Amino acid sequence: MTARDLDAPEILVAQARALPPLSERQTADLLAEVREHGKGPALDQLVEHQLATILDLAAARRGKGVEVGDLAQEAAIASVVAVVEYATRGGLAPGLDAFVSKLMASHMDDMIELAALDRASAEAFIRDAQTYELAEVRMRHELGREATAIELAAQLGWPDERVAIVAGMLNEARSRYDSEIVEYLDDIDED
């Protein structure tokens, strides 16, 4: 399974539906081969037979903040790890699908949770940045000069460290934005 396959879900669905199911004996033989040789055709075949489950698990998590293709890629990686781990532990053929499904679902849920935390963190920073900028402008007008970090901390009710972090990130963003504008204007001048 390639990244290109994951970007074309109709190909994956067709591929998953075209695979004949493995018998318990075939699964046991493939697990034994994975146990003995690790990566190779047996592992590839066992993982490939998880494709329908990968797609179902990813589709069931649609709209949870992570693209279905990204979830499917995470599940594909998790399926390789799960099959190897299951084979290494001496797992029996009848329990493979449940074990792999559980591990893939767990990895996708972790990915969704991390994405939600990242979004919440970004939203919190945006709120902090807006609050900081408003306080900075207000204090500049009130004081007739730039406010110090201690004055801003007192105004905002934030610890000094938080003021320093937000100020540093804003200053870096402003600097980067300003330099991009200068580069753009230089390009226009050259034309």
C-alpha cells in the first residue's frame, strides 16, 4: 500500500473487496512465517488483508479533525506493527483480526486526540496573542511609550514567563512577516 493508493480511496476499496479472505490455516501459516522471518511476503499478505478494516476504521472516524487518508496511513503502519507483534507473541490465527483492529483503532484515536490538542493549543495561542496585542496597544496609548513586560504582565494578570513567550512568538511572527513584505517589495522594484 502506497501513499498514492491512500489518496485514491476508490482504488483501495476495490482492492480490499477483491481480496479473497484467508482461511484459518492460511493465516496460521503466514503467522508462522512472520514469526520465523519477520518482514517479507507473509507479513505483506497479512497486512494487505487488513485493508478493508483499515478503511472501515478510518471512515468511521471521518469528521473528527483528521483526514481519512491520514488516518488510513496511520492504521496501515499500525497494522504492520500489530501483525509482527502478534506473530512474535505466538498469537493464534483466530485472534489476529481483533488484535490488529484494536491496535489500529487505538493509533487512529491517539492521532485524533493529538490533532485536537494541537488545535486547542493553536486556538489558545491566538486568543493570547490577540489579548496581548490589545493590551500592548492600549498601554502604549495610555503610557505614551511601549509598555514593559512587567507592566504588560500586571495588566494582563499573566506570569512574566507567559508574557515573554507570547511576546517572543509575536515578535518572531512580525519579523518574519515584515521580511516577507520587504522581499516582495524588493522583487517588485526589480521588475
